[in-house]
Amino acid sequence: MFFKEFLLTFILLINIYFCESVGLKNSVEMQNVHVCPENDKLKEPVSNLKFTKINKTHSALTMDYSYAKDIDDKTGYTVKLERWSDGGWVEWPFLPKQKNMCKSMMKLFPSIWLEANKDTNITHPDKCPIPAGRYHMENHIFDFTGLYAPIRLGKFRLTIKVTDDENKDLLYCLILEVTVEQRVNGV
């Protein structure tokens, strides 16, 4: 489920209507997903993460994770966006810290949020807060067919951190690696 949250955060930089209205024809291809270096130091580290790239538009994710507390209005997130350039990662200005992750995902991306919550057996997948507990995602398929990126072409890395805003604890951190390419024949 929290990969879904991270993926949805990534979608914040994707706006199909904007892209189409200005004629941008870029597509997003997920290359890899992995835990941040500090994962093992977290109270509830992500485990058994397996990312499978099926093709250019579809990927699958398996993983185990726990929420020690409810994911509620005191849960926020940050996204650091970097682009590969001249043999190294260069940070790009992006989103400031976001608050109330669950509510914002329910409002901005209700169907994607709901499907991922259902797949992880959340008791009430359409409600916030997400209850504390142990969760498992098994080969959840993510379809990137309709994602268009209004940014330059190239290789990008997004470091997404979910935080407990009340006590400033880092709850989760994942790194997504994507390639933004020119869309060919509508794909």
C-alpha cells in the first residue's frame, strides 16, 4: 500500500490534461523501486520488496510493511526529484512538504488509492485513516499507460519519505527510478 502512496505522489507531477493541452507527448517508464539506505534503521522497515518490470507500461510490486500508527492527518510526505546529468544525480526543485497524505490521496487519486488499498486487504479501503497494522502486497500490478510527464526527457530518481508530522519520525522511504521518454504512436 505505501508504494501506492509513493506512486500517487509521483503522479502529482503527472497531469494528463496539462500535457495534452500544451502538446507534450512524454511517457513514464518505471525502471526500479527500492528501499532507501536508512530502511534498516526504521522502527518498521519494509521487507521482501520485489519489483518486476513487466513491460514499458506495466510493473508489479510485492512487499511486506507495517504501520506502527494510523496513517492519518498527522502523516505527511516529501518528494525529492533528481535527474541524471553529466554522470551524476542533480536535484530539481519540486514539491514542498505535503501534509495529510491519506486525505490528499483520497481526493486526488481515489481509484488508484482504492485499488491498492483493496489489494493489501485494508478493512475500509475507501476511508481515512489507514489503520496501524501489518500489510502485504503480492504482485500488485501498476499500469503506467496513461501517465504522461510534463518534464524533460531523461532518467529520474524520486526519493519519497513518509513522515509522522507529530513527532518528526521517518515512517517509510522508497526510491523510484523512472525514465521519461517521448511517447511513440500514443504509447
